Amino acid sequence: MNATDLLLALALLLLAGSALLARSVQIASVLFIAFGLLLALVWVRLGAPDVALAEAAIGAGVAGALLMLAASEFESRRIGGSRAAGPRLPWPRPQGWRPRWALVLLALACAAVLLLAVLAIEPLAGAATEAVARNLPQSEIAHPVTAVLLSFRAYDTLLEIAVLLVAVVAVQAAPAPPQRALAHDPVLARVAAITVPLALLVALYLLWAGSSRSGGAFQAGAVLAGAVLLARFASLPLDPQSRLTRPPVLALGLALFILIGLVAGALAGAALGYPSGWVKPLVLAIEAALMVSIGATLVALFGGSKTA
Amino acid sequence: MLEALTWLLLALAALFFSAGTLGLLRLPDTLSRIHALTKADNLGLGLAALALLLHAESWAAAAQIGLIWLLALAASATSGYLIARRCLLESHGTPASTLGAPPPGAPPT
Amino acid sequence: METLPPTLPLALTLFALLLVLNLALGLLRVLRGPGLTDRLLAAQLLGSTGVALLLTLAALQGWPSLRDVALVFALLGLLAAVAYARLRAEQHRA
């Protein structure tokens, strides 16, 4: 731990505090993006490039854009534009607002408990890392993170994907804000025409890289979502968003995961196991399907797949 | 020899990066800050990328560094354009549909 | 192109420290503003400085994965700016 780490930690605290106390939701969302960028750097300092990739792509990228969209919708409602008045929204705080001291104390108490818990953790140079290292050759996967996600703890990953599917079903049940057509911006269109395919390539590259180093389905899916969102925001004539956010695409990852888990598992003698020699292609197939589903899920959170 | 060159490139990169950041802090308004950020920082990044490229562990790694720099350049230029345009449109109060129209006050061509 | 020349780690470390200093200064602008646009600009600064820092660390620590993180940083820097510009355009048109 050195001075730069302390600086990063302090910066994170300051950014988080400012985002919570910002005077407008839009400013808060930009602060959140900055927070995500620094958090990704922190993950790098902690020796976790996989998490750094995911944080940069999902936290600062997709979630940042999502917050900006939400903030922009919020601001439109508040200014009163051409929309009917929505429900009263509690931001910014009304005049004469006073902090609720009971809640402040509760929050401080929670923070103290968390701090004590974190300080009590034994450094993880122990059992878990050793176990992974010992069993890695048997899993036939080169990268330990991928091995943990898709072999040793595949069941956890399966459930995570199921949760994502449930979440996106819930989101799609809600009415989406209509997407209004924007003026054509030739510079942006040109840049997007190059950058969107490039981002797709990066997504595929990250998917492939996951088998031997940092990368994998989550990161690739997030970059894929980024590519589609870029196309949407640049108003490219191609409309990948509506094609992508259909139920079959959203469910593809989970379905394939279960299918391979059962079939390959039957051949290997354990559910979610892989027969020897088939591990690499099967894992890649699952990760590819997951990438598409995760990308589609993230895009679906933005709504607006039907044009107004 | 290569070392000296690398030191020089890194020193120049440091200079440009600092210039860009100082510009962001000290210049008076948003438009000039965009200017500082888009130009100085990216030149700094290019010089640093060049320095690192010379010592990359493989041709693939060197190519990747080059690609990252080009992408950062394009991204930075585009975001500079987009943000500056928003600034101008919002401060002059002209509707967004005047894309490509001559700036207000210019003589009609 | 295999082993680094002896003084290179020092040069890279100094450069990295300078970049961290730039990050701190950019942070000042993000926190102070005063407007939304200035903060977004500062976030872009954090992004490009982050790219440089990651490339430097990739060479210094010998982790090629950090270059992939730098690639993603560059991409989402663009996404944030595009989202900002187009959302503002939508908002001011309505």
C-alpha cells in the first residue's frame, strides 16, 4: 500500500459523497461515471484485471449511460417540457430540509460494523487460492477466474444468469420512455460507423481472451451492449436494439447453459460437468451464448426498443 | 540509445499531459478547456504510447498499443466536437436542427 | 524486445506517478464543476489519463491484460460523451 493507493481510496470516498449530495441528478450521474473509472483503477491495483474490465465496461460504461438516460428523463419531467406532469419526484430537496439524525446514526453504525468486519478478514493468501491452483489442471481451463466461474462454481454463474433474466423480464413489463428521432449528425454517424464494429470486435476478442487470460462472457457482453448503445445514441440507420432485445435472445444464455450443463454433465457423470477433452469448446460455447444474452439484457434496460 | 529516446519521449509526454490537465483547471471557460483536453492530452498519450511501443514484448502488443492510441484519439476528438457543439447550441439558444447552418451573425453566402 | 533496459522501470514509475498527480488534479475539476459539462470533461480527462496509466502499468508490471482494460476505457469514454450529447439534444428539443 502506498501513497497512490491512499489517494485513490480518498478519491473514491469524495466522489461517492459528492454524487450523493450533488445538486442535480445529472451531475450525480457524471460523478458516478468518474467513480466507476477510478474504481476500475482500484481493481487493477488490487490485482484483479477481470473485475477492472467488468467495472469499466459495466459500471462506468453501461450503467453510467443508463443513469444519464434516467437523469435526462427526470430533468425533462421537472422542467415540464411537453410531457404531462409525472409523479412528484423528491429531488432536489425542498426548502427547510433537515437531516434525520436517527438515520444518520444508523448509517454510521452500519459503516462501523462493515469496517470492523473488513479489518477482521484474514488475507486471502490461503485456502481458496491454493484449492483453485491445485484443481486448475483438472479443469482443463487455463485462466483461474474462468475456471472458477464456469467450472468449479458453474452453478453460481447459472443462477446469476437466471437472476438477470428475471430482472430483464421485469424491466420489459414496464412502459418504456418513447425514443424521439434526433437530428442527423454526420460526424457522429461516421465515427460510429467505425467505432461500433470495432467495439463488436473488441467484445469478441474479450470473449476469446477469457479462456486464457482476463476477459470472458460478462466483460464481452458489456462491451457488446456498449456497441449497440453507441449505435442507438448515434442514431445509426441500423437498429440492432429492437432485434437484440427479443425474448429468445435474452434467454439464449440461460437455455444453452442449462442444456450443455445437463447433456455434457450426463456424459461427464456430474451435472454442469464437462467430459474431458471437450472442456474448451463447451465453455466457449456457453460463454458466447452468455455474452449475447448479457449484452441483450443490458441493452434492454434502456428501454425504447419500440420507436415512438 | 533507445533508453535515452524513451526517457525523452516520456518526459515530453509528461509535459503535454500536465499542460492538458493544468488547462482543464485554469482556463476560464468550458470551450477552452475542451481545447486543452482534446489536444494536449492526446498528444501526451501518443508520445507515451510511442515510448511504450518501443519496448513492447511482442509485435501483437505493440499493435495493440497503437490501436488503443488511435481509438483514444478518435474518441477524444469526437467527444470534444460533441461537447463543444452542445455548449455552443445551448449558449446561443439556437434549435438543434440548424446543423450545418452558417453561424449566427455570419453574412449569408 | 524482451528484457527492459535497466533504467526503464524508473522512468515508467516516475511517469506513472505524474499521471496519478494528473488524476488528482482532474478529480478537483470533477468535484468542483461548476457545471455539468465541466465535470463530464474532467471525467474524460480521468479516462485518457487512465488509459495512459494502464498502458504504463502494463509495461511496468508485465500484465498484458491491463491493455485490454485501457481499450475498454477508451471505448466507454466515447460512449459517455455520445450519451451526454445526444441526451442533451433530446432534452432541449422537447
